[in-house]
Amino acid sequence: MDSGRTAVSISSGQDHTCAILDNGEIQCWGRNNFGQLGDGSNSHSNSPTEVSLGEVPVQLSSGDWHTCAILDDASLKCWGRNSHGQLGDGTNSDSSIPVSVNLPGEKFLAVSAGSNHTCAISDSWSLKCWGANQNGQLGTGTTTSSNAPSTVTLGGSVVAVSAGGAHTCVILDGSGSGEVKCWGDNAFGQLGDGTTNQQNDASIVSASASGAISIDVGRSHTCVVSSSDSLHCWGGSGKGQVGDGSTSTRITSPTEIALVKITAPVSFNLWRIYTCVVARTTFRNAGGVLGFHESLGKHHQSSPAFPDGLTLVLRREIGTTMET
């Protein structure tokens, strides 16, 4: 990053990373074979390159090989790989520069990029999804991919969304109920409905995940923080990423995760095979991927534990955006 600049938000894909800086720029680095750095080229870069957006970014989210950003005028632009229509511009052509999502005049509040699909909350609190749909992850009731946004019928106002490998989850606001609905791939129980059946329409997660205030999904697992300050996770846990102390292949219903020595989870992040939680004072790693010295031999960690020598600034997650 430029000298003297600091990152205020960061998002990583399969092999690229993008950050919003304190001066309102987005800079990206890493592999660029699909234009995922957004700098107008396909050249890889081991140092940050600037993305030209024309407006100030307020939120960004990276999928495997694409990134999307909401700007301060509430418009939405995406760049990178587009083989499944995940950029939402009505084409299937990759783009090395940001392109506008094909919803003229629509204003967006939050965006989440999955592996090869994207979902965003509009200012009417409705959900739009586009891109790959081979597992029903768009929630449209079919398995037909779409290169333009489709409205997902959910029966309530969407206040948070998270898109994963091939599944999507939302929190609905119904008189503060914090109901969670998920759909798409369910081979590892990541939809939390007690089955491993794929769902092309939204499926209600079991009651133990109600009262959710924050949600994030990984490649094949899901976690929510509830209004009672508890953390529930479910889905694939072969590497211990669900954090219940086991390495079960499938956990099909929400399971409360014991976070030692803390009073409440504040925010968290899921990826392929790990889960990390920011508490009021401590960062936790439930997957054993980050924070442990190699000499400890902790290749997999199936329950939350302290990483070595790490302190984080407290942030609180609101839907899919962050505020201090």
C-alpha cells in the first residue's frame, strides 16, 4: 500500500486480496489471470495496484476470482472472472476493470461474493443474486445460472447476507426475530436444516439459530452470532472448522460453540477450512489455520483456542459491513 496509508477494510479471494484504504481508494494484489485485481490488466502483482472506481468505496467482498464493491452513491461494481455471470453485468465475459451490475437506478446496502456467485441487499431490503447456480445457490427455485440479478423471494426484510462456496444464507428481520434462511448446496449440512438435501429455495434453519444478529458462511460451513451473544455453527467440519471439538464430516444442525474465557463474540470470518472469531479482547481460531507457531504441531484445531501473540482492535459487525 502507499506509504502512510492504512487499510480500513479487507477481503480475500482464492489467490487475490483487495483493501479499502483510509483515503477512499481500493487497492488489490495477487494473481490476475481473470482481471481480479481490477487494474485493467491481466498481470499478476505482488504489490498493491489501484482500482479506478470513480466513486468512494464503502464496502467490498471478494469471491474466488472476482470482487464487488458498493460505492458511496450506493451503486455496485464488480470485476474479475465472469464465466458464470458472477459480475452481474448481463454478460459472461471476464473484466479487468469494474463494471456496473445490471440494475440501473438500484441502490445497494450490502454485497457478498461467493465462490462464483454474488448476492446483494437493495435499499428496499430485498435480496438480489446472480452468477453460478448449479446447486441452487441463487435461491430462485432452479439450478439455472444467471448473468443478471434475480430477486430472491424470502418473505421478509433482509438485513444480512453471506454467500459461500455454493450456498447462501441471510438474516431476516421480522419484529426482531433474526430468522436465518439458507439455500443451495447442502452436502455437508451447511444449510442447517437437519438434512443434507440440496435446497433450491430458501430453507429455514432450525430454531436454535433464531435471534441471529450476524452471519458468515465458508466453503461448506456456516456460523451465526445470536442476540444472546452465543455463537452457533454447522456444516462440514472435517478439519474442525465448526469448532465443536470434533472433526465430524457433517454437522447438519446449529451447534453452540464454547468460546473459552470470553463473554461474547463480536465478529467472525469463515473461509474454506477455518473459522476465526473476534471477541471483546481476543482473536480466536477454530480451524487451526492461523496464529499458532509451527512447533506446536497444531495442523487442525477442532475447538476455539488462542493464537500466539495477537491483539486486534475491537470492531462490531453489522450485517456485512464493519464499524468501529
